[in-house]
Amino acid sequence: MTRYLLPLLCAVLLTGVVCSVVFGSVCALTWLDDWLAERAEHTKREGRSDD
């Protein structure tokens, strides 16, 4: 029983880690994209007000 349980546990943990990394990366990229867009919009507004 233990012989089958250990590889299964490792597989579940590995899957969890991979999912966390992928999900974290997607969240980070989404946040970064939003932040860059917001920053670009802010920069555009600043440029317009200087004219």
C-alpha cells in the first residue's frame, strides 16, 4: 500500500506546485499588463497637460 501511496503523493504535490506556478505566472502577467496600461495612460495624460 505504502509503495503506491508515496509516488501518488509525490505526483499530487508536483501537480499542485506546477498549477500554483502557472496560476501565479498568469496572475502576475495580468497584473503587470494592467499596471503597464494604466501607467501608459497616466503618462499620456501627463503629456497632454504639459502641452
